[in-house]
Amino acid sequence: MTVTKGGSFADPIQAPGTPEADWQAWPGWESLPEVSLGSFDRVVVVAAHPDDEVLGFGGAIALLSASGAEVTVVAVTDGEGSHPDSDVISASDLVKVRAAETRAALAELGAADSDVVRLRISDTKVGAYEDEVADQIARLVHDADLVVAPWTSDVHGDHEAAGRAAVRAAKAAGLACWLYPVWMWHWAQPGDLRVPWRSAARILLPPTVLDRKKAAVKRFVSQIAPRARARATHRSCLRRNWRTICATGRWFSGERHTTHTGRQHGGHPRRVLRENVPRHSRPLAPCRALVRAPQVRPHRGEPAPAPLPPRL
């Protein structure tokens, strides 16, 4: 952990994080338009690691599956790097465990018949194989209606590279690409100017779907059990959060913020998504867990984070 002279953290993922209560109290959620999932026949959901698709888009996967849409999950890595120094499980065994956890989680979402395509890119090394990942995703989206992937400014190397690859593949196919953050809820703050809120949208989750998503995240035992390290702790906090946020962002390029009008190449809208439950179904005492998580720090195998997007 590196702290600068001004008291800030050189690695924003290792910073204490934004309290969940701050996100809950932010009035900006009400200004985000709702987005419908009723018009898609096939959706390809890209995940940098097994469980990202459930944390970021799990409620939507449940809704899509219930509507009869076909969902294909693309696991870019097998997540074998989450426990690099474990004396309990080897990397090869962890691959099998996490693949089984993904299947179990999809079953909880009512998406047991979904295809899961494993690209088997080395965990923490997605950026080095970004062109290969883009080519493989392109072959999988030829008959899809929508591509969903990690946000390209999530400040996590694997997430960002997977997102960029998905954006390229979607652009080549003339498809919309929605992007969901995972770590953004930790390093950003409500109304943060580094986040493109003006192009955001939200997906309302009925209580039954919210319960499905919570049950799905619980299936990733390898990531939330007591022996799991920092990234697992972060996911455990997301799991317990009653609101179950999911989001995707207006595109940031790697070098600069693009100030387009929110329309993607080919005329398809690019949206930011956030999953939440209707106001009337919110519990009286939400737990305190979302992005406050990492008091435990990310494991040593975690890739160095990319620079934060510039403030506007």
C-alpha cells in the first residue's frame, strides 16, 4: 500500500473506499432513466473473471432469461489468480471450482441453460492478449442483439482490457455495448465527475429477482469464504448490499475522455446501467456493506490499476 505525501493513495483500489451510506443517500439515482430488457433475443455478457457477470449484470441476466432471451456468458479468464499463495487450493483446482460456481450461480438466476464460453486467458494478463480476446468475442456476437462487458475505466487492468475488447467486437458487428463497473463503486463518489452519469440508465429489479441475484452471488464460495483474500472481501460486500447495483458507462478512451452525445457507432445507444430494487420494496434497515470493503488489500497477483480517468 502506497500513500502519497498529500495523504491520498497511489492505488485507488487500496484506498479505504466510499461508504455505502453515501451511495444510498445520493439523490442522483432518481434522475437516471430506466432501461427495458424486453426487446433482446440474444445477449452476450463478457466477464473478466468468473463472478463479474453476476455482480455487474446478474439481475439483468435473470430478467433476460425469464423473458426467453438467450444469454451467453464469456469468461475471459478462469480467475485462477485470486489465491496466489493459498495452501488450501491450487490454481488448477481453483479453475474447476470457479467454473462450477459460475454454473451454480447461473442456475440461481434461472439461466442454467446459458452457454458459458471460457477463453482461458491468464488471470491478470488480459491486456497482453486484448487483440486475441477481441477476435474471440467477435466470433461469438455475430447473431447477438447486445454485448455487455466490464467498464473500460473501472481502474482494474483485466476489467478494462476485457471491456475494450468487447467494445471493439461490438463496434465491428454494429451492436450496442453496455459496460458495467465493479471497482468504480469503491474508488468513485456519488456524482463523481470521472463517471459519465449523464449517459447512465438503471434496471429496476423486482424483489424476487433481487433474491435470485443474492443467491447467485452466494454460490461463489471460493471468493467469499473466510480464507478468500481482498477481491473476495470486496465481492462479499457487494453480495450483502441490498441494493445490488449494476452499471455500465459511456465510453472513455484510454487517453482522454470522449465527449460524444451518447450514441454508439452504428447509431446504437451506449448506456450506463444500475440495478436496484423499486423504492417501495426497500428494506427498513439496509446492511452496510457495498464498497467500503477492502480493509484487506488486493492480492499480489492483481494487475496494476490503470490511471483514473481525468476529472472534467
